[in-house]
Amino acid sequence: MKRILLFGLTIATLSAMAQAPKKITLPANANIAVPAKIVKDEFVKPSVVRTVVSKKVIATSGSVGKGATFSKFTTIGQTRNNQQTNASIYTRVYSYPGNKVSATWTSSQEGPADGSISRGSGYNHFNGTTWGNSAQSSLRIESERTGFPCFAYSAGTNEEVILSHIVKASGTPNAGAATGLMFNRKTGIGAGTWTGTPVLDSSNILIPGVLWNRSVISGNYLHVFASFTDSGSAQPNRVSINGIRTPQVYSRFNLTNNTWEIKKLLLPGYTADRIYSGGADNYAIDAKGSNVAILIGGLSDDLQLYKSSDNGTNWTKTIIDSFPDPAFDFIRTIDTTYANDGSVSVTLDGNGNAHCFWALGRMIRTAGTANGSYSYFPGQNEIVYWREGTPVDSIKTIGFCPDINGNGQLDLGTNWRADGTRYFSNSMATMPHSMSSGDTIFMIFSGFTEEDVDANGKNFRDVFLTYSINKGVTWSSMINLTQFIGFNIEQIYASISPTSDENIHLVFTQSTSIGAYDATDNPDAGLVNYDIVHLSVPKANIFENTVGINTIKNEVFTIVNNYPNPFKGTTNIGVQFNQTTNAVVKVINVTGQEVFNQSYEKIPAGLNNLELNLGNLPAGVYFYSIEANGFKTTGKMIAE
């Protein structure tokens, strides 16, 4: 396996820390990520980033910002089932023009210990003014038990689509059986009636349908990638195709004529010489135009990119990072090796090039270990990136849990490695999710925040972001998007909308409980109501690194706003200066590119009109900033 190459970062390795191991044995035909024995581990402390202002109390909604822009969070639903994925993040939020947003999540009125019998897809919509009732929105849209929904929108048919998977509830016929996907469709954005149709199922109840889908719509096509498997013992006849157990398969649906043109297909090159078994939620998909990209990972698997330029008819395969023991069966031994933890993300830019992200993982299986058992290292602290068109050895680390206080170490709690803090076999920095907007790529991920520790020494997680304004050539430092909401609050399973306006839009799960439900290690996690939270973050704050900064009274100047607005060519910003000063005015577009930079010297006290000659600026929304004597204020303007 190629060792991950690190570029442009200062990384210091801290002393190794050990914990009593926990032995986990995989079921004979296991295909999903399960907690494994923890072995001696170390984590790295990459370079310092800025501290953000934090509040101390939890709230259902609120905002914080600088100038005229604000990050706003709203609780839009609740669930007792906090497991929104096994590894990779689903698309669970979508933003529309007119400041409208739709969101979905796995909702349930009961916890996992009670079988989550009412589990299904929660749904809420923001109509530009208000969200729907969160209690009502937490009820499933389906008529039977489902879960793990993925959201998509078809502009051609003007319908919202949610694909969720069906596992029969206890007390019903064929209880526990996995019977394919529920294809939920609703005409129009927001209000309307959902209709659900089972699809990609099996004609034989003893053989499962597909589960854990990733779906995306581009043009007339709905592209679906899923695991062809069962999640329990109700169906003993597991799928095996071409020697691969529980394989991952591709399907394509034509929205124009309502026809499945491709169903449950093994992708070319997806073969038993390198793949022992498929996995759940260790893959991601994106599509733009006729380009489709699928990224597949796993703790004991290659990281492989499948790419189609003709809507999924033909494919090419690239092994970005190879596992040193192909088709690893959890019986052979393998020395400590790097891999990925199964959480991956892919987004296509405007040119159709794939940008790939994954969380670094590391595992080992020593001689004498029981068949089906393995060990992994939970302290891996790197989100790794590769972009199509560059050599496969040009991968780089772009995300990590940062040393915020800058003292040269990560100040984590004494019990940060405990079973109750973990989410399956995921690493410390994990669950990347990404989107592209023009030349700009945004990537969010889950990470520990140092010194945000509960009474038992377990660390809480926040949602971090890094971005690139040049299609992945260079990346920003980490920005903590959620710490301003409060300390001692767990934010996890964050999904970013594939579309954006002046803001990026996120949905995540939030509570005061740490870790995923486990009947042995963390049963209390099944007794908690988890909030589903929507967060909008202004791009202007992101590009200026002012996310989560409370407004500080500016004693130097006051902006009167620009005029005319909208404008063409030239606009003026009225500024009231309280003292003679120098100032800098900058203008950036919605992708973060600077289009204007002008210095003004010895501006006299009083009302001044700063003229901005912006030439033939393309029509669109822009953000301007004025900075003087350490104060900066931003505003929005529109070129026509």
C-alpha cells in the first residue's frame, strides 16, 4: 500500500497512549463496519488554527455573526435513533433558490433497544421564511419501517426524491428482513404528498434487496449505488456475485419514462481478486451533467474511484490508494497498515473532475487472532484528499482535529478513547462530506475539540470546515463551524447541501450524549432525544475567517451601504468615519475570489463616499469589506 503523503503541514507526533483491548469477532458473512479491538495508538497534532467565541448553553435556535452576516442554527426535528450512517455521510439537505431548504434524516420515536419500530425518513422544509413543525416533521414519510434516507432533487420533473431502505419491523411478517429501497417521490418543493414504491428488492424473501443507498440526480437520471446485502439473520441466503459476498451494486433510473435501465450491476473491475466482500456506507456518489463519480473505501479495502462520462453506461476505475493484502478475508494476518476508515466523500467540479476525500484509518491482524477478529487504531487524525487529473501519489492531508490553544499538543480528556466516545470503527477525524461551487470546494468533517470534555473525560465533537478556491490546489486552515453553539454538545453526522446560495447549508445531529448506541458499551445513547439541526453559514464569513465571531462594536466607522445597488460598473459606499484613518476595501465573489482591492489613505473624519470602479464586473452577488484600524465590516451588493 502506498503510504499517505503529507504536504504543506507541520505534524508533530505525540506520545502513544494505550487502552485495554476489546475483542470483536466479525460474523461469518459480515460486511459492515463494527467496533474492533483497540490497540496501542498515537495521534498527531497538526498546526494551530484560530479560536472561536463560544457560548455556554444549548439552544434550539440562534445566530452569531459579524457585520450584516450571521450563522444561523435551527432545530428542525428530533429522533431517538442517532445512527445516521455506519461511516460515509448521506446527502440529507438541499438548498434551493429563494432561500428555500429541504432536509431529511433517519427518524424514530423509539430507541434502538426497542427495535426502532417507527423508524423512517423525517422531512422538513424551509419556505424562505419559516421551517415546518419539527414534531410533525419527525414522523416518517413512509408507511412502513425504513431508514438511512438519501435526498435528491429533479429539476426536470420538479420533484423531491428520498430513497430509504426497508427492514421489516418486529411484529410484522418477515420481521428483520431487508427488502430493498423505498422510492419516495413528491412533486414540487416543500408542501405536497409523498408516495412510496419499493424498488431494487428481491423476488425471494430469503434473499435481500439492496440497502444503504447513495443516490443523486443529474438531468433525466437517478443514479443509485448500494450494498446488496442483509443486515440481520432473517435472510440466511446472502448474495454472492462472481465470488464477491454482499457486493456493492449500481442502478440507474430514467425519470422521464420511469424505467430502471440498469439494476444491481457490478461495476467493471469490481472483481474478487481485490474485493473479498462489499460494505455498508463505505462509498459516496456525485453526478453533474453526464459525469458520474463513485468513491469506494473500507478499512481493509482499496480506495477506488469509478468514473463515467456517459451517465453510467461506461466506467473507468482508478485505485487511488491500494490495500497491501487484496481481498483481505480477516483470516490472514497483516502487519500494521494504513487504510481509510470507510468514511469517504466525492464531489465533481464544473469541469466534471472528481475531488475525493477520506478519513485515514489504520488496522492490524496478528498471528493467533481468532478468525474474523481484527484491531484498529482510533486515534488517526487526518482527512486525506486527492483530485482527479493528478498522480495517485499526490494525495495530501487537508483536515485534522486542530491544536486550538497552540500549546503543542491536543488537550483531550483522559477517556477520549473509551467505547462510549466512538462511532463504530471511525477515526478521530472522520466523516468528510463535500460540495463544489464554481472553482470553490467545501469539505466538512467531524472532529474532537480539545478541552471540550465531559465529567467522564470523554471529548465532544464539533463540525469543522476547510475550503479551496482554486479547485483543490491549496486549502484553507480549519474553521470550527459549530463551537459557537456551545460547549458540552455533540455535533455529529454532518451533511452539506450539494447546492448553495450566499450560504452553505448543513444538517447534523446534536445532543449532550457522546457516541453511538451500543447494547454493551454505550446503551444510554439509545435513551436520548437527538436534535436534528440545520445550520446556514455565510460564505462571506468563511472567506474572511469570521465564522462564530460575535459582533464587536466598531468605534472607528459605520457603513451607510453602497449605492446604487444593484449597480453596473461603479458604485459608492457611504462610510461615516469617526477619526482620520486609512482603510482598505475588498470585493469578493460568491466563490471567494477577490475581484477588487483598493487602499484609501488619510480619509478625513465625517461622512465619506468611497467610489468603487468595478469595470465590466459579471452580473451576480458580491461581498465587500471595509477594514480600518483593526475593524472590519462586510456587506452585500449586486452587479447587473
